[in-house]
Amino acid sequence: MRFCSLGAVGEVTGSCHLVEAGGHRFLLDCGMHQGSREDEGRNRDAFGFDVNTIDAVVLSHAHIDHSGRLPLLVRRGFRGPVWTHPATEGLIGIMLEDAANLAAMDAERARRFGGPQATLGPLYDEGDVRRTLRLVRGVEYGTPRQLAPGVTLTLHDAGHILGSAIVEITEDTGQAAPRTLVFSGDLGMKDAPIVRSPEHPGRADRVILESTYGDRNHRSRANTELEFLEILEQAWESGGNVLIPAFAVGRTQEVLYAFARNFDRWNLGRWRIYLDSPMAIRVLEVYEKNVDLFDPEAAKAWREWPHPFRLPNLHLTTDVAQSQHINGIRSGAIIIAGSGMCNGGRIRHHLRHHLGRPQSHLVFVGYQARDTLGRRIVDGADSVRMFGESFPVRLQVHTVGGLSAHADQSGLVEWYARFPGHPAVSLVHGEHSAREALATVLRTRHGAPAELARLGEWQDV
């Protein structure tokens, strides 16, 4: 049994890992590269393996950096099953349809304005998405499923977003001692809102561990809520709007949940709150159908609080005219819109109207990958380019790390430390500095044989 990483190595997007076990080949995730134009151009590259040799895909969760190249895999010949949690099964249709629409728009823009991409066409289309969705098979948490003779899959709740999973693959062919590989997927924070805390599979011979925040710790939830309150007070006093770029799956729902939980304390009744994301609005329906997966506090909230998705001053905007109307509001509005890293979506149109306004506030509540527009703003850029124009950055920028859906360094170390015998651990899904910092802590505190996964390098389990 062995594996190699073909994505999310030294970066936080493009999750893809190839596993060989029991004479069969499986893919863990098939995610899209995000970031610069060059990064996104890599999505057209060859996969690094013969598609026809892959027996099955195991998808950890719905986020596009883990699922976004599945339709391309199907377009290039894959016909096996895609195993994932049923809640993820309900989310990826929304995510992949949106990705196909964006690919079509990008292709049309390239055709109209020329450039090296003008003759390539979209990465994939809606037909590829439909064919992909027909291959998806649901697996409940804690229910073993045979992937092949002698190879068993078990999913555990990762506590990251709805349906997110830790992947456990065990090889027991009877020819050698059984071996178990555990892939953390994206690991959530303990006691995060809505979703349950990450589970633990018990044992492993090797762990593939994400390291998004391997070099830092988040603020406590109490301090994070106080920080958010202070931002809202500043914005109200300055007479501007609050812009919140948020991922359609996970972060949007958690922000609305925080608003419901603190509705009176944060004096939110005086604001007009807009959810300007058609995809996020569709995702709300999937969340409402899966309340049984919520933690006890969130499940109780759905029965007793002001409903997080139906706050009295929450406006769900679906069509373009509604979105454009928001841009005429100069103060007193909280605008939640995608994309979470500002590389596309409606948030860019709102930024166009607010980047130059010192009285407006931009609040980042999620990770900003290298070379994204969001990362450039967080890093203090004086101006940024969008829509072929340069815009000065004069609004006030805030990063609220405590709302992250990723475990911080302490959370990652604590989760790993529960494995008996401290097995070998390969660090993925993190920039180089984050992986180095996490590896050092794992080695120092637990004597862990921690290494940084290298692109295309095979490791025995």
C-alpha cells in the first residue's frame, strides 16, 4: 500500500492524492487549482496518471479545491464510482454546476478578447457535470464500504463543513499485516459552529494531514465575537458598508449563524443584511435538509432562535438587478457575497464601488490563498486590478481568523497526538512555511516522523 500527492503540495488548493492498495488505484479528491492565472491554467494539465487505471474516487468534501476537477476527470474517461458522504452528494451538484458556468463565461471572454486561451474552450461543461453526478455514491460516517477485495473505506466526520469527511482506507489482503492510511481532508476546529467537532479514526500506519494553518493559532471564539462587534461598531460610526467575501459552502452559513446568535448584542437590527450569492442561497436549502448533522447547540437554535437563514432584515438576492441595486446603498449595509478569495463572483462588483471609500470595511473570514485578489488586499496592496482597471485600496481591511473552518496549529497537533504510536505523517494542503512550522512542532512535541509531501513522490503506508 502506497500513495503520492499530485496537488495541494506547498499550496492550499488542488487537493489530489493517488493511492495504490490491494492491486487497485484510488484517488483521494480531485480538486481545482486556484490563485493566479498561471495557477488556474494548471487545471488543464494532464493528471499525472492514466485515468483509465483509477478504480474509484473518494471525495472528502464539496469545496471546489477538492472537487472541482472531477468533471474533467470524467471528460477524460473516468467511469468508476465517486464515494462521499450523502450531504456532500447534495452539495457538489451546486458547486460543479457553478464551476461549469464560470468556465463557459471564461471561455467566452477569452474568445471575445483574444489571448492564449481563446481557442481552448471551457474546461468542462454542464454535460460533464451531469455525467459526474451520476457516478456519485453516498457513504454514511462510520459505515465501512468495500472499495475492492481486501480494501475497505470508512468515513469519519471532519467537522469542516456539512458532509466533510476524514478518509480511512484499510488494506487487508491476507498476504501481509493490514495497513491503514488516514487522510484528514480539511480538518475543522473543535467546537466550531453548526458542524460537530472532528472525529478521530483511532489508529493509522500513515497519516496525510492538512496544514492550512500549521503555523498559527486562531483567536478564541469569545474574542472573535468581540472583534466582530468592534468592526461593526466602527463601520456604523464611519457611515460605510461592510463587505464580507465568503465561501458559498460553510463560511456563509457560519457567518449567518453568528449573526443570529449575536443579533441583539451586535445591534444587527439596525443594519440591512444582504446575502448576494445565488449559489450560497441554494446551499442554505441543503443545510436545512441536514439538521441531523448539526451539533446539539445548532440543532436547538434551528428550533428556538431567530432562524439563522431567515433573519428579519436578511435579503436574499438572486438576480443581477437585485445585486446591482445594492451598489446604490452607501451606508448601513452588510453584504455577504462570493467568492471567498475575491477571485470571481459578485464580491468583485461590490469591491469596485467600495475599495476607494475609507468609510467602508472589508472583512475576511476565510483563508486567502497565494496570488488571489483577497491575498493581495490582505497583504496591504495600495491598489489592485479588476475588470481591466486599477483601483486604489482605501477601505478598512480586517481579517477575522477565529471564524475559520480549518483547525489551527494547536487543533492539528492535538488531533494527530491521539494516534497511538505516533505514525508517519505527510503534510499537505499548506504553504511551505505553514508545513515547516507544523512539522517542527510535531517532531519536537511528539517525536513524530513528520515530512512535507513532495509532488509525485511515492510513500509507503
